[in-house]
Amino acid sequence: MKSLDCIFKPQSIAVIGASSRRHTIGREILHNLIDYEFNGKIFPVNLKAGVIHSIKAYSTVLHVPDAVDLAIIVVPSKAVLEVARQCGEKGVKGIVVISAGFREIGGAGIKLEQELVKIVKKSRMRMVGPNCFGVVNTDPNIRMNATFGKARPKPGNISFVSQSGALGEAILNFGDQLNLGFSMFCSVGNKADVSGNDLLEYWHYDKKTGITLMYLESFGNPNRFTRIAREVTKTKPVVAVKSGRTAQGAKAASSHTGALAGADVGTDALLNQCGVMRTSSIEELFDVAMMLTRQPIPKGNGVAIVTNAGGPGILATDALINCGMKLPSLSTTVKKKLKAALPPEVSLSNPLDLVAGAGRKEFQVALDAVCADKNYHTIVPIFVQPITIDENEIAQTIIDANKKTKKPFLVCFMGVGFRSPGMEMLMEHGIPVYIFPEAIAKTLATVDNYRQYLNRKKGKFPTFKVNKTVVEKIIARNLDSGSKSIIGEDALDILKAYGIPIAPYTIAENGAEAVRAASKIGYPVVMKLNSPQILHKTEARAVRVDIRNDKELRSEFNDLKKQIGKLKKGEKFSVVMQSMITEGVETVIGVLSDPAFGPLIMFGLGGIFVEIMKDVAFRVTPLSDERADDMIRSLKSFPLLDGFRGSDPIDLDIIKDALLRISQLIGDFDQFIEIDINPFIVSGKKGMCKAVDARFIIK
């Protein structure tokens, strides 16, 4: 990690491509280094100019008489390779390549970047870029602004990595507007050498970095990111915006799992399991950053709203509840205190509406009272300024109340204009201020997920005794026959080999065998086609349910055989006979092999409605017991499994056990690219939890 000191803590910088012409990148970078008062030596490098910005210039970096730690390269892309070679010969330790025209343009640009990387590796240099906006370090001992933007970043404890150079200026300016300070900033560009993973690890050990913000467009190495992020988030919050949420261009999938796995589920699963807080926009990213840099993480999810306006209080309530936060009622003790001190028209509830005429006294009494109540972990004061009340007075009251407690305050000032005097006062005293209550709700929900992550147990990765030989033979047999789909008897046998309970079955090739099987199983029965040609059997009417006697069975068998028609050469018509299970809840367990993140495991409500309801959770494998439990409980429909309205709760240990066994299965066999176990019927009775149907898609 010390290798990045040459990028962020240089003692000397050469600006190669420095210029005296205004509005050129070479001029602006040199100007920013001087204007930001870089605490080191600066060497302008220009083939023709002898002096730039009143500083002696050199024709090449080789002519600079002193040692150079860092070179900022701003020359045409075709000249970058020679400049990089000269830097290597000079002994420069790090380079930041601002120049564009590399991998991002494709074709010859890709080859050019590959050659650049070879030079960098050979010379044992570190490189940011190419095609980037630059780097910043606000440390008073460094004071380096090596970007070509107008912003003058304030010192603070935020370090920010952006994969987009175009966003760099906007990010630094927006942080300034919110009175947020930065420790370091880096635009990584094409990430040809230094990546977001490198910076995340570097900033983990940087004492001046308290929180890391990331704008990502892709993961270079998801496995490495996972390892690093899991360690970093234990002690420092990480918040990320990852673009590319839509499914445009995604390939059609053949399973329920594939259909449910949009373009973004791998990212969500990965960040969730690493404790990285994900936001949907840069604005939300800074909303979260405002809270994390200025207030402590709440001890729980109980919120108290104190407002002087009913409408915003209701909006805040709806937003908080919809985001999963709790608004406990006022305790009897708090009500007594408030009743004695507040006007009779104040409704003693949460939200606590002090009405429009509330001034300093009313806010002070209310804030002190809710802060003292242990049911509230976060306080949300909302102020809409009437003409009769001074916003500065209310701001000071909030500041005074915040000083008396360790509970975080998130304030909403409405109708006063952005950066009003009252808002300025609050921000200067470390209290985050928001224009609308919905932003507070999203922020609190995001941070609360992180709180829960920190409180989770580490989890164990159990290993089960299984029969791998059975699975190996089934895979080999199907590959030899040219089949890419494993269904029916083979699919159920794979599950059985890994200890996953299955509904007993019998294969029947004619009507007489089907009747004998039904008599042995006991009516009612289910009959399903046993053929890999048809994956979605329900859609093809290849599943017949609730068959109650021999006559119905013969009729359904003949009808199914006629409907299916001629099969592939060498394939016989057969059906799977199973008992009709009527008790329990239908769930689905699935696996999808993501090209970037590897196998993703899915769990949710199953049956024929799985793709309509889409109430599923994805996680990156391998799966720990704690993650499996979290996966089950994250479903919106979890109350249906936990004894909703007096119903018997499901045996969650059976589901968890099945998820962990599937995790082991896909760890043992990377041939599986998609798996569907649908339905996996679960019940409060252990003997009634069974996989009824499954299919495996193999490479």
C-alpha cells in the first residue's frame, strides 16, 4: 500500500504538457497545484516553453535536475508512451495520465493502453488513469490539487474514488456546497493500474480518511473487492453508487432464477454481503455522507419526529415507515412532561406536531423530552418557517439539544431556501440538514442496514457429508447424451445426494405403470412429463395435478402423451408420479452463474407466481449460516413464513439447511450455470418440507 504514497504524498511533481495558454488542461493543472499551495517542488515540462507560470520549464522530464516523485501527463495519446518511458528512465515513482484516447475508444486505443501498462510495470511505477480527471490530497502537509477543475476542496475525512472523470468536478463542487470536506480524491479513469480496490485498501489505513465514497461503473476484480471491503467496513463506512442497474442487453434466461436475476442483482448481493452502503444516485450518496461525517450511527431504528407543520410530519412518517424505520409512540412519562409544558392544541403523538406558532421554548421542551426516551435512537426535527419565527433561533435550539445527547439529529428545514442562515448554522455545528423529509428516510434506512451489518455475527460455513459420486455420474451421463438440461429423476437424485429432502417419486412409461405407482403412493397424485425438451412444464401443460382416481389418471396420461407428440430419437415418453402435497408454503431456491460475480444463490416465494411476485433475495456464494438466515428474513413475504395471523410458523432451519447444501453443491460443481428448485414446499412439520421439482442447466 505504501506504493501509492508516490501518487498521494509526493514531495515533487512534474506536469508534463504544462502550458501557459489559459483554458488548456496543462495550464489549469499547473495553476491548481500552485493556487492550492502544494507543499513540494513543481516542475513544468514543455518541449518549447522555457518559463511557464513564472516557473522555469524543462523540455523533457529527463532534463529536470531534481528527483521527481509524481508526473502528471497531459500530452496527446500518441506521445504518452514515450513520455512514460522517459519517466521510467528518470526514476519517477508514480504517474497520473490525464490524456484520453486509450481503451475507451476501442481498436488501436486498446493496444496503446496495453503497451502503456507494460512500460509502467517494467519501470515499477504506479499509474492512475489514463483518461482521468486527476487526484487530490487536502492534508496540510501535502496540499495537492492535481486536477483541472475549478473546485478548491475543503479538508475533511471523506475520500472519494470516481470511475468517471466528468463527475469529478461536479462531485468536488457539490461537496463544497454541502460544507463537506475531503481527505483525498481520485479519478481512476480506465483503471489500467490503480483501481478502486487499491484505493479502498489504501484509505483503510489512512488515518485522515473516516469514510470512503465510491462511484463505480464496473468491478475489475469482484473477489478482491469482497475481501477488502469486508475488512474495511468493520471500522470505516463505505458508500457506493454503482451505475448499470438496467437489464438492457441482458440475455434471455431459461430458468425462473435467470428471469428474476436482472442486470444488477450481483452488485446488490455483493455490496450487501460486504457491508457497503449502496445508493441510487450521487445526491443520495452525499445525503448519507452528510450523516456519517457529522453524526454517530444510531443504536437502533426508532425515530422521533418533532415538527411545527403537520403535512411535512406526515410525509416524514410515510417515508420512514416505507423505508423500514420505526416510529414508537410517546411514553407515558414523556407525555406528562410535554402536557405540562406545551399548549393544549399540541397532539402528543409521534410525529409530535408543535403547530405553526412553536418557537424556541416549544422546540426545546419537545427535543429534550424525546432525547430522554430510550425508545428513540434518532431525532428528526422538521421546521417550516412562518413569518413570525426566526429560523436562526430554532437552529440554535436544535444545536443546543444535539449537544446534550449522543443520539444523531437529522434536520429538515423547509421553505427557507438552500444554504439559508439557519441551515448554515446547523452545518457549521456538524448537524446534517435536508430540504425534504424523504431524503432523511432514505438516508436513515441506508445507515440502519449498515448498523445491522455491523451487529451481525460472522457466521460459519458448514460442510455436509454428501454423495458427490452420484452427481458426477449424472452430469457425465447427460453431457455424453448431449443434453444441457437435467430434470425429473436425475434432478431429484442430485438433490437427494446432497441431503435435500425430496418428494418421493416413481417413473412410469405407460398407463398401467402410472396406475400402479398411484395406488402405491396414494391418491391424490401429481403427474409430470419426464423430458428435458420441455423446461417450463406448467406453461406446456405438461403437469397434471390433483388426480384423484384410476380413471382420471388414465385419461390424463393419454391426453398428455397425445399433447406432447413425437419425442427426440431414442427418447421414451415417461412421467414422474408424486404424491399431491397440499400442506405448506411453496418457495423457490435457485442458482445463476453471473459472469462477473460467479454463482448467485436465490431464495423466495415459489410456485407459478414466482416471476410475477418477484419477492426473492440473491446472495453471492459461498453462503454462511448467518447470510442464509438474513436471506430468508429479508423477504417482504417473510411474515408468511413466520406465523402470519396465527398460522403455524415454517421450520426455518430446514430452509437454511437446504440453502447451505446448495451453496456447497455449486462450490463442488462449477458445471451448473442455472438451478431451479421450484417448488420447495416448506412447513412447520419437518417431514413435510420437500423439493417437489428441480432442473439443472449445465455448461
